[in-house]
Amino acid sequence: MKTNTAIVEGRQNLLFRLLTVAIFMLFAGVNGWAQKEYALTSPDGKLKATVNVGEQITYSLMHESTVVLTASPVSMTLATGEVLGKTPKGVNIKRSSLKRTIASPFYKKSEVNENYNELTLAFNGNYGLIFRAYNDGLAYRFTTNRKGDLIFTAEEFTLNFPKDYNVFACFSASGGTFEQQLHNSFEGPYAHQPVTGFDGEKFSYLPILVELEGSKKLCITEADLYGFPGTWFHGNGTQSLQAAHAKYPKKTEPRGSSYAVLETENYIARTAGVRSFPWRLLIVTENDSGLLDCDMVYRIAEPNRIPDPSWIKPGKAVWDWWHGTALTGVDFRSGMNTETFKYYIDYAAKYGLEYVLVDAGWTINSDNILAGVRQGMDIAELVRYGRSKNVDFLLWMSYRAFHHDMDNVTRHFSEMGVKGFKIDFQDRDDQQIEDFVYTAAEICAKYKVLIDFHGIHKPTGLQRTWPNVINYEGVMGLEWVKFGDQQTLDMVTNDVTIPFIRMVAGPMDYTPGAMRNATKQNFRVVNSEPMSQGTRCRQLAAYIVFDAPLAMLVDRPSDYEKEQDCIRFMTKIPTVWEQTVPLENKVSEYVSVARKKGDEWYIGGMADWNGRELTLDLSFLGDGNYKAELFTDGTNANRIASDYKKEVVNIPADRKLTIKMAQGGGFVARIYQ
């Protein structure tokens, strides 16, 4: 009897415990405590994302033992009040992997390797999330599958850091409210500060770079920005950054070469209900060199939509704006006239340059590009003359002048024989601008016209989708020496910072090539006869270090003619490459990279104001005997920035080459057998 009682009591206790667990689980479910956790690992096993689905969706990220992000929430809010990502119901899971090679003909390498593991979460409510883990980063995006249009009032894109990491970020040059800061040319200097140094009043645009533990880095940017505004970040004094997005313009008015937003809607995007949204990219590298070799934006962008891109021609252009068409040694009055640009065409032909770019000032009315050209300037004749010399023509035009009649403008100049446009002063990244750049790319592709976007945000992969988008500005380039602040302008530090941050997003039209070079002490801001900061060799190196399928030669032909060693070297440097190999690198201190085209390698490097001695490992050359045509800073380059030394040297058998760079210096080499 005693035994039977013990059995009954044991069963009662078991039943009580089971009932208690059931009640707890029910209570937890009602209160959103129940969490589903999904892990996603990169192909090499080093990067691990953990996605948690509960009352909200969060993800965390680790690289080996380094915590990159702690639980960070993601969501999208509709105008109806529904929040995609809050209290999600019914999740279906799909996993997949992909490994392939992508052709990249107008890039820093001829092929891009794509290898990822993917996790897709589909929720009741006709929306989902896609996470991809690459060896060099994590990407995620929302998807929707709903009828009609959707209106979004916000996207939650929060970054929660485990520590107060230091960050490189560009802030808007415009003060005031967030809306006022949004009108911006996206070409500021990088500030270096801890995450807690961000406040809620100043907003930073992408990309931003976070210094993790040891030598690891995290670069945050975005891709496939079609039909959605760009992302800005702000802080609140904690170890967290929050995203903000421009609202859709409701009322604009012409202002200069662009439009000012006078009034906005109460939403950030109105878009189709069946679509994928922009990729949020969290690029993780083990060292600074990994940032120079990162292909994340290119590989994740929508594939090429031009069936036959063989008409797209990278190259270099003679450019008038930097030196203001102020020529010497000619028997005509230089300026915005036919004689001046025939002179430029002759010069381009002499050195085998592909293009001449005519910048602002060639039209009667810069707001109506079809109104005609100014007196003394015959574009049709210049195009004809250029063809006779195998030199093509590119034209500057403002966003305001181009956008309202894109098809007619593009058709008109394409039929005339113009090969490309430099479109300037977008100066925003709201949905209206994003719709414009995609439409402009498509229309120009229809008429086989290239685009060099200026006054624009960073690239977001459009250069892969529409490869006629040959270059982007969105960077503090050499033009700042014409009008920057004399006391604070520091192009030398900028030059060894942007390759690791801005250039991760894609090519940049920095416009190098100055032949008047100045030390830190001798530099002056001069608009009419501008000079560069740093050495002559630094200017040569920019053509190798900076990605630019379309590159400019900024100085006067007469200045180049006096510098035959330099001009003959500059004009031989390719603008697209078959292979890229980062060498010795440290963000904001020094940069060096090797690039291959055909049988030759080109190497370029730059240093900060401290100068630098680097020993480069050239083992990638393989077997054989190699020589290098080498330009290095001269013995007196710390006092006379234009001083350089040119020599031909043998590459040592141990493949170690030691280079010494002056303050603000650089070097270049062409390596051949």
C-alpha cells in the first residue's frame, strides 16, 4: 500500500511539473518571451550571425572570438502602422548556398568570386528577410509580396556595439535639422571618434568604418538602393547607432543647378508591394588590406542589364575645369570656345587619351540644356574634329537641366556623337533622387551614353547593374584645393583614408594629376592656379591607388609638356584591371596596392604627413626576372614637393622592395619582364 501511494504521489508531482512548464510556456508565448534562434555561418566558418525571432527580430554578429554586434533590431514601418519585424507570425525557413565567378569587365579585377551561405525567413503577412554570410561580411534585406503600392514611414537599422569602438565617419557639411543636413554633396573629411561621440544632432552618411578588436574592421554601407532613400546614422551617446532616412519630397523649387526641398511627405518611400529592398552590408575584414580587396557591393548588386556592353570604353580624359581653361603658349584667347577644345583634342590624341570633357559653361542656359551653346562654342564641330583624331567627347550638365527631359537630351547628344555626360548637383539621397539615377542610367544605356555622376552619394552597385555608369564622385577630391579652408584642409590625410572607406563602395572620381605640388608649409588655396598638397609622386600614385574607370588629367597641357617623364607614365596607366593585390596598408597612415593589366603590374602608394618606409612583398609576381620603372620622392621632396627620382631597377630575387616616401609622399612603379 505504501508503494502504491508513492507511485501515485510521484505521478501527481510529475503531472504538476508538466502543467507548470505548460503554463510557463503559454505565459511566455503570450508575453513574447519565446524566441526562435537561427544561426548562419560564412563558408570559411569565421563569421557567424545569430538571428532571433521573438516579439521583434534581432541579429548579432561575431567574427571568430570578436563580437562585432550585439542583438540589433531590424524592422520596417508602414503608413498603416504595421511594423514588419514586430511580433512576426509563422516563420518558414529556407537555407541555400552559392559559389560562382562573376565577370567584371570595368572593375579593379576581371573576375569576382561569389561564395555565400543564405538564410531566408518568410513570415505570415507576406514579407520576409534574407541574410547572406560571406567570408568578408554579412548582408541582409527585407522582401515584400503584397498587392498594390506600399508606403513606408521608417526603417529600423540599428547597430548595437559591445564596446565603445572608434569610428571613421563623414558628417553632413550642412548644419541645422536633419532635413537641412540632407542637402549635401557627400564629399566631406572623415572624423575619427568613438561610437559614444555620435549625438542625435549630427548625421553621418555611408560608408562608415568601425575599428574592432586587434586589426579587424567593420565597414557599413548599402547596395541596390532602387526606389528607397539612402541611410544616415546618428547616435545618442551610447554604444549604439540608429539609422535615419530622408522623407519623400512633396514640394521642390529650382535652386542653382539643383532643386531645394521645401516640403516633404510624411513617409520615406512609396514603392511597389512586390519587391526586394536595399541590402544592408556589414563588411568585416581581418586587416586594413582586406578593405582594398573587398567586392561586397559589386557582387551583391543586381547583375548587368546591358546585353552587349562592348561599346562601353573606360579611359582618361583631358579636363578643363580644374585649371579654368587658362592655357599658356597658344596663339588664341583660351576659354570656353572651339579653339580651346580643339587644342585639348589635339593634346588627347598626342598621348592616346580617350576623351575630352567639357565642364560647366558651354551652354546658353544651364537650366535648359537644349537651348543651344554659347557663342564661339561649336559642340557638333568639336565632336566631328575629335572623331578625326580618335578622341571622344563628354559633356557636363546639371541635374536640374537633365532630369526633366532626359530622353530628348540623351537622344539629341547621342545622335550628335557625344559619348557621355557628367551629371552634377544631385546633392540629396531621398527616393526621388534614387529613382532619378536609375532612370538616367537606363535611358543613357539605351542611347549608348556613359554617365559620370557628380554631386552624388557613394556608389551602391549601380555601376554593375548599368555599367555605363562609369564613375561617381561622392568623395573629397582634388578640387577642394581650389576652395577649401586654408587652415583645416588636409588632403594628404584624406587620401590615405578614403581608399579604406569610401572606395569600398565603388569607384571615385577624385580627379588627380596636379603638376604644381606643395609641402604642408608651402600650400595655399588658389583657385586660378591650384596646387596639390603632397608630392609629385603622390599625384602619380593616385591613378593606381584610386579606382576610377574614367579618370581625369586635371592640369594644363602646357604644364604636362614640361614634365615628359610624368605625362608619359600617367597616360600609360590603365583605368580598369585584371587583378588587384593589396600590399602594406594602415587606415589614415599609408596605402599601397598592386594592379595587373596584361603582362604588366603597376604599383602605387601614398603616405601621410609623417612619411613612411615600406618593405613590399612582391612574391605575387612569381618566377622570372622583372624590372621596374620606378618613381620615388626625391631627396629634397620634404622641402620641394615636386622633387622626384626616376630609375629602372631590377626586382630582387627575394621579391622584397623597400620604398621610402617623403612627408605627404608617394611612389609608383611599372613592373615588366
